[in-house]
Amino acid sequence: MRPPATTRRVWCLVLLALAGDAARPPCHIDAGNGTGLCKGQGLAQVPSGLPGGLRSLDLSYNKLREITAGDFAGMTQLRRLDLGYNNISRIAPDAFLSNLLLEHLRLFNNSLRHIPAPALRPLVNLRWLDMSNNLYRSAALDGAFGRLRQLRELSLGGPLLRDISWGDFAVLKDTALQKFAIKSASSLRWYEAGAFSWLNTTELWCDMALDENATALPVMLRDLRDKPLDYLRFRNLFEFTYYTGNADPFVGLAELRITKLVFYRGKFNENLLRFALLNVQRSSVRDLALVAIDFARSPRWNSSGVGAATPRLDRLLLQDISNPDILRFDWTFTWLSGVAALSIINVNFNYVPCDVWSELRNVEALDISSNRLEDGYIYNQRCHYQGVMPKLESFILATNQLLSLAVVAALTRTWPRLTRLDASHNALGSLQETCQWSHTLRWLALHHNRVTVSTFGCLPTTLEYLDLSYSQLDRLDMGYFTRSPRLQELRLSGNKIKFIPSEWRCPRLEVLAIDGNSFGVINRGSFVNMPRLISLAAGNNPYHCTCDLYLFLEETRQRGRPTLADWPHNWTCYHPEPLLDTAVASYTPRPLECNVPALVAVAVASTAVVVAACAVLCWKLDAGWYLRATYRLVRAKYGRRRVGTTRRCSYHAFISYSCADAGWVRRELLQRLESTRPPYRLCIHERDFTPGRWIIDNIVENIERSAKVIFVLSRSFVDSEWCNYELYFAHQRAVGLGSEDVILVVKEPIDARGLPRRFARLRKMLGSKTYLEWPHEPGRRPFFWLQLRSLLGSPGGLGPVTGEEETAVDATT
């Protein structure tokens, strides 16, 4: 029986998916750099066919279980190999026989049950080896490690290593290591004296818990005497229980040469911390770090020797500690009095008692960032701050809960050597305040705050460096920069500044960062009052790609300053719309668009050509005649209106027609209209023009004195120059009196689109006015005459004829 169709489709999809996975190459090969990246591909074995010229290969985070002899055969140039985070339990003895140049090998976090010494024997050039966090129970190194004389860093051990024997590291006695790291089980069961005495290293990292074997610590320290050890780090020294013994577990620390001591994680109580500090005080340690430790009060604390633990340290780091009681573990702050650089980072520190400041008299650099300090808890007006912190030069208050710049200024005003202050990542700047600062302050970081334009009134004017980046600033106070003559570096990135003021004066400014704001225009005058500016970062703004920006960039390139620190990345056009998201570097205007002298020259030349062309056209087209005609029309129209306030007409209509249509006009138009009772008074040129007068005067005069103007349109009308003049004057009159005075009678069909250009007015009238068509069928003509008489109106009510009116006017004059 065949399987159902649905089942077959599902199997096909599964097979296609598997085929796709098989077709996808498991490694990314960069032949140019000789690197292969096969990280996190779920590989169960080393891929075949890898290039033999690889110098670096990453096979970490896969499912490899075994390394065979042929896996890396032929890779003779291999220098770095990462096999970490797999499940490798076996490495063939000749697995690395072809990789004699290998320098860096990582076998971290696998399942090796034995240290693969035979496989490592040929790697005489190995410098870095990490085979920690595996499953072998013994850390004994055989003679193969004695051949690795180039080895500088070695990490070994794992969760099953519970015993460290005397001769485990004997083969390393002649190997000068820079770092040796050892990891044991959660509780080291046995440490044999002399095990560390073979080590010849400058750094020792011990990830071993001594909850059940605290007496092993003094033995280890004794084994490290007279060694070149400079750095000692303990991780989870007491992992599950607090030390409650009376014996000092750090005996012997003072005899070591170490200068830096780190305690990372693990449980510390007051007694253990006091033992550590007393030994540090007697040792050569100058750098002490307590990171992520679990601190607690001791239920039975021996108060003898209180205040005696005052180590002299160049640097003390307290970081990621949930209990702030560690600051006054012995109920005083005296243990901090000998510290030069003190860092209290993320310790839930939220209150500064008055007496702590006097104990920090030797501190030169203080970092109390990432705590919960508020204005009222860091500055108490009842405290005495005069004369405290006499050596402090650098103060970091970043990432707290401060609101008032005036509080920070009042706290630090009397510190005589303070030059650097970092108060970033707070909520400073939103209050209206006045501030008094220390006159020694030169460096101030206020980025990631809430700065407004009024904040400038509370800033110190002695600064050489100011950072207001990412603080929601939208405007600048130009007066502040005038009052701050020392300012050399200003950072305003990531704000909301909308424009660059042209009057921005900052004579000593050398570095300016204004990238990531909201302004779109900069030009050659934007930074003219910053003569020393050598570096400018201004990308990621909504630029208007215009001549101003182009000329600024051209001038910058020609002068070689300021250097555009972020060019061309993130320099993008926002306006105009056709250039949206175009790189500013790709914006190139037309040759004359931004060249002002050339543009003026072309404009002058073009104007001269246009004027000359216009003069020629005026001469050719008789423009003088049109001007004179217009003048006469205006004079006739407005000059006569001064005589009276009303317009009186002598004719019901002026008829404009060509000579070819004169017979039709006399036979049809005049006969029908002048024979009515009462009759219409019509004006035609061949009968009613005044003899001896200029034709233009007759046309203007009679059109002006006619209530309507009738145009008899035909092909002959279009060919007549005089008809065009009459149309022109009638159109001029229609502008002042209204287009309803013009009546169009189409005697013969004409195509408006085919009219000559000089008849543009007629073309416009035919497209916008309703006209009458002379019907060729006699039966439809009565309706034509009815429409025409309706447009002319009823006859009667006219003034005297033209000659009579002129006589009356002359007599009045």
C-alpha cells in the first residue's frame, strides 16, 4: 500500500531541508587572510577538504567527539586552532603531526579524561595552550611538556581535579611562563607541599575552593616564595561557606613579590577581609581588587587591632558587591586612608557619611560610579568639606541618581587639585541653578544627562574639555563660549541641535563633535570664528545638499582643515527630496550651480542676448505700433471717462468682419437688425468711420462707444490683419468692462487649434465663451436671430452719435 499523499509531501519537505543543510558549506573560508570559521555549525567531525593554507581555524561550539590523525593533515601553515566547547574525549597521538607551526591551541570545556600529552609532543612552537575545564582527574604533566619551551600561557584542570601532587608541574621548572591557570573541583581535597614550587610564572590564576582545606592556602603561598610572580588571582577561594577559623589563612603573603592581588567571587566576611588586609599591608601588593565577592558581617568578630588594617595601595577596586557594608567593614573607613586610586563601582553605595571624606585624604583618583547616590546623600550641608580631599585630581560620579549640578559644584568647590570630573549617565541639567566651581577644573563629562540651554549658566568657565553628548540639548548658549576662553575640545554628539549659529565664537577650540543632531545646513561661515579647529565630526545629520554644503566641503578639502573625523560615513542628504538618502560624498552640483562668479557672468551675457533678441523681435513684429495703439486705447478709454462718471454708448454694436464677408454683413446682419422697430444702431467701418481720421483712432473710438462688439468669424477673418487689431482692442476693453460685451458669430467653421499664434486671444475666447453659429439651413435661422437679439438686448436708450458727442464735448471745453 502506498503512503497517503500528505505523508509523502511531509517526507519530501524533510528530505529537501536535509539536502539544503547538506548543500550549505559548514565553514566560512577567507582565503586572503587564511582563516576558516566553522563555529557553531553542529559538526560531529572535522569537515574534509579544508584548504591546506589556513593559518587560523575555529571549530568551537560544535559536537566533535574525537580528533583523528587525518583531520588536520596537510595544514602545515596552521597557527591558531580553537576546539573549545565541544565534546572531545580523545585526540589521536599523531593528530597534530602536520601542524608544527601551531602557536595557539584551545581545548577548553571538552570531555578529555587524560591530558593529551602524546598529541602535544610535536608542537614545539606552541605559545598558548588552554585545556582547562575537562574531565581528567590528575594534573600531572609528563615529559612532553618539557619540550614546549616556547609556551607562555598554560591553563589546565577541571571539575574532577581534587588533588594536586608535589611533582605534577615539575616539567615546567625551566619554562618561563607569563600566565599559569589551574582549576580544581568545587572543594580541593589535598594540596601537597611543593607543588607550586616548580612554577616559573609572572601570573598565577587559582580557581580552587578551599572551604574544606583552608590550611592549604599558607602552604601554597610558601611554595611561591622567591618566584617572579607579580600577579595573583583567586576565584571562589571560599565558595560555599564563610571562613570561621582563628588562624590567618594568608600567612606567607607578605613574603611574595606580587604587586597585584585579585579576589574574584567567593565568600568574604569581616574576619577574612581583615586577615587579607593585614597581610597586604605588610606585603609588596600595590593593587588590590575585590570583585563580585559575597560579603557579610562576622557573627563573632575579634575587635583586637581595630584600625590597624591601613594598607598603602596605589589602587583599590571594589566592584559588583551587593553589600555596601564592606566600605566600613570594621565600622570605620580607616582602611581606605592609604589608597591613591579608589574605585567603588556597583556596590549599592547610596550614602556618604561625613567622616568618610576626611579618611580619603590620600586619594588622587576616586570612582564611585554605578551606585545609587542621590543629591542629599552625597552632599550634606552639615558636613565640613573645607580642607578634605587635598590630593584628589579625578572624580567619577557616573551612573548614579543625581539631579543637581549645584550640589556637585558645592561638593567639589574646595578641593584644591581637582581637574577631572565625570558625572555622565545621571539626570543633571534640568534644574534652574547657579553654581560655583573649583577654579582648577579643566575636564568635565556630562554626557547622557538632561541638559538644556539654561544649563550653560551653571557650567564652569575654566574648562578645556566639555562633553554634553546625548543629553537632549536643542540649543546652544553663545555667551558661555565667550566666557570660556580655554575650551579646546567640545563634544555635542547625539543631541537635538537644529542649527549652527553663525556667531559661534570659540577661539581656542581644536576638536568639535556635533554628529547625530538635527541641523541640516552648514556653510563656509559656520566655523569661521574657530581659527584653531583641526577636527570636526558632523555626520548623521539631515543635510540639505545645496551649494552652501558643497562649498564648505570644497573649502575644507582645499585647506586641509578641519579634518572631518567621520567622513564620509553617515554623511547623508535629507533634502531636496530627489537626493534623499544619497551620500553627501556623491553630491556634485552642475558646473555653474555653485560657481557664483561664473554664474553672474553667464547671467549678464544671457541678459544681453535676451535684450538684443527682444529688440530685434520688437522691430520685426512692429511692437512700436502695438505700444502706440495701446497708448491711444488707454487715452481714449480713461481720458474720456474724466468728462463724466457714466459710460454712454452711441451704437448697440460694433461689427468686426473681413472685406470678404462684407456682402453677408450688409445682406443678412444689417438688414435683419436695422429693420426692426425700433431699429438697432450698428457701426461698420465702411459706413460709420469718420473720414480723414487715423484708422486706429476710428477703431478705438467706435469700439469704446459701442455697447457690444460682434465678430463675424470666418477663414477670411483669420487672414485679416485689421480684424486682428479690432480683436486686440476689443479684448483690452473686455478686461475692464467684462467679456459679456463680446459676441462671436461663426459664419464658417474654423479650427481653434489650427489658428496662428497671433490669434491666441481668439483661441482663448473660442475655448471659454459660448458662440453663435450661422446655420446654413433656412429653417434654423429664425432661432439664430432670436439668440442674437437676446445677446444684444432691446434697442433704444443710446446717446448721440460719435460726431455729435465730440461737438458737445468741444463746446463744453
